[in-house]
Amino acid sequence: MLRRLAILSLIISGLPTIAPAAEMLQTSADGTVTFRGSYGITAIEANELVYAGKSKLSQLIWRSTAVSTFTGELTAEVGQFYLRATGTLGTGGDGHMRDYDWLVESRPWSDRSIHPDTRLDHYFAGSIEAGREILSHGNTSIALGGGARYTDVKWTAWGGSYVYSSSDFRDARGKFPGDEKAISYRQQWPVPFLAANVVHSDGPWTFSSAFQGGVALQGRGTDDHWMRALRFIDHVEATPALMISGAAEYEIRPDTAIFVSGAFDRIFRGRADTTMIDRMSDDKSRFKDGAGADYMSMTLSLGLRGKF
């Protein structure tokens, strides 16, 4: 985490030297196309749950902090209308997973495994949005739009330690080999959304905020328990989703600016039907409302904007 904050500080301190390079971003001066490129630090958390009726049997908490994220955004404007495409890739970070089980729901957890060596296999988020400006007053404008967003994240947990209730409550303790793959988990979230965008300019400064609200449709979770040769595929019911972002940018030369931005992305917990597959025999079992999932991420970024 400290290393990535240091990288951001170095970038900030070198901003005056970025201006000549920014000229390479500009091919014309009509300003109808805007490109933003940024480097960010992202924290991600996803919950994976197992249910029997209303009783929670298991919860796996997947986390990554200080993930390096690289984002590109392209916006085309025609009159009052706009079309925007955004893509983000993430890598690295500090991962961690905790797996809790409850043999009796009314008691504290009965089984737990901790996996400090949890690696982010991939992280991708992309969206496309179209809309139009509906209000412009002075230096402030408001636009409404709609679009679709897709998020895909996967972790693998290696090794770790455990506390199990075998013959008695929490009586068995031990460690898994560090080179043994324990569990992999992937979430996929397609989200159609409606959006509101507010922009205010004040001299060389521009402040913007965006609000997106939608519904995650056909969300999917895929869990591979490698030690038991089992795969669980969760089909998540429709569940609300929210994204809030804001940015402050400073124009360093005509049609070129630097900016800092922050974003919060939340997909609320939804129940899921589960298919369990025995990877050795290919036998399948299905469980109605047997699982659940949710997702959250927060990002702080620094970037460069150019208009063409």
C-alpha cells in the first residue's frame, strides 16, 4: 500500500513534465472527443454465502487491497448528446480470505480457515453509456443517460490454517501446505443502469460527479474447492447496484488537464440458486436459494485528460 501511495506522489510531483507529453494526445481542437487515462489504487471485497433455508451455513469473505488499476475512458459528444466507453484492469494487491462455517446457527462459528496467501487472478470492469445534457446554467450542466456495466473478478486462495469442530467444539487445528491450492472464486456482474452526471467549471478547475443506479441481472459466482474436487455455480437473483464517482481536474494547457478521482461501486447482497458439480464424476446436485453473494470496490485515481 505504501509503495503505491509513493508512486502516486511521484506522479504528482512530476506533473509539470507531463504537459509536453500531453501534446501527443491532441490531434485536433474541436473538443468533441475526450480521452482520460488514469492509474489508481483499488480495494475490493466480495462475500460468498451458503444457506439452508434462512439459516446461514457458510460465509467466505474475499478481499484485496492496494490493487493497481489502469483505466481508460473515451467520450464522444455530438451537440447535447454523448457516448462514453470505460474500461479498467486491475492487478496485484494484498489479498486475504476467511472461510467461516456454522454447524449450529445460534452458536459462534464452528469452523474457520484463514488464507493470507490469496491472489487476485484477474479484475476487469467495463461500461458503455449514452445520454444527453438536459440542463445548462452558467458553468454548471446536468446530463442524464443509461447504459450497461460489467464486472469480473477472480481470486485463488493458497495454503492457510484452520480450526475445525471435529469430535468437539473447535477441537481440531492445523495448517494446509503453502503450495496447495485451496479455493478459487469468481464473480461476474452484468448491470444495466440509469445515470445522472453533474459538471461545474470554475476557471481552470472542473468538478464532476456521476451517479449510476441499476440492477445486477444474471450475476454469477463460481467456486472451485480444489481439495474436495467440487465446483459450485451460483446464479444470483436480480439485486440492486449503485456506483458513485467524483473528480476534480485542473487544466494545464488548452484541451489538456490533470485530475484526481474517486469511485465507489456496490452490488447489494442477493440470494442464488446453486449447482454443485463433482469434478471427479461429473454428478450434479441443485439447491434452490442455496447461496448468496455481494460485491464492493473503492478506487482513488490520478490521471490525464485530453480533448481532440
